[in-house]
Amino acid sequence: MRDTAQNSWEEVEGAATRMFHVWTDGSELLWVREAWGHLHAAGLVSGETMLEATTSRLRLVALARIYREFCGLAWDEDQQTLLDYLAEHLGIDPVALGLLASAAGTQQFLEAADESELRKAALEAVTDSQRAGIFECLRTAYGSDVNLYTRLWHTRSARAERDSEGDEFEVNGANSAALDYVMNGFQKD
């Protein structure tokens, strides 16, 4: 497989900057670029067809959802962001999204009242279906789920990291919930 222009880091960097804007210093962008590199090395962000390219771009949306959920669990950062906002600058083909969502299989489509709700359900179904593959890739890249958790923990802004130094493995509600989230393959339940 060869990379398509839509899947190179340079092509998604602008969208990633908007999607991963959590900390004022942008420290999370270093992680997502690193994670994208790991996904690239595993062949998860390359493709020759429209369906493969769309799948790859939706992995960036899945990474954004995963990171935002991690921040919510680890630091109580409210990261409720609309899926449409996360995907809006990636040029997601609606037909490819529909095919991928259909393959992911979900009952959420039956409850969609309009096109917006249907698109949201499709984005959620596809990005949820990608969590396991992303987790396996990143766990392998970092050597273990604990190392992956540690890397995510260290994405917090440098100042906040200094203020909370030593909290990483001091068991408390926040870091145990975040560690559980990572150890459960980026699943909340």
C-alpha cells in the first residue's frame, strides 16, 4: 500500500491542531503526531481507495475522542466536543462513511431522526469500531498499556505537569479511572 496525500501527517496536521486543542501550550499535539507515526508504521493510516483513505482519516477522529475522554477522566477536563466538529476539516466522504458505519453495525441508526443525527451515529459507530485496533497499535508501540497511560499522562501542559508532579502513580480517583480506561482498551465501561 502506498500513502495517499489525505493520510500524511502534513495533510491532517491543520485539522489535528483544531481537534486536539486542549492545553494552551499545545503539548497534546506532540503526542498525536507521535501516535499518528505509530499508526503509520503499522499501516493503519495508508490506503489506495476512498474507503481506505476515509478509514484512515476517521482514525484521527477516533484518536481525538480517545484523548479527550482520557483528559476528562484524568484531569476532569470537560471535553464534550461534537463529532461533526472533530471531522469537519477532514473531507469525510459521506458514502464511504455510510459504508464503514454499516460494516461497524449499530442500532443507533434506527433512532436517527434527520441527516445530522444519522451522520453523528455513523461517525460514532466507525470511530468506536476503531478503538481496539488503535489501542493494540499504541500499546505495542509504547511497550505496554501502563507505558501508554504514562505517555498520555505526560501530554498535560508543562506547567500543570510540574504542579502535579508525583501524582502519576499516586492512586487517586482521577488517575485510577484514566488507567482503567487505557487498560480496558480505551473503553469507558
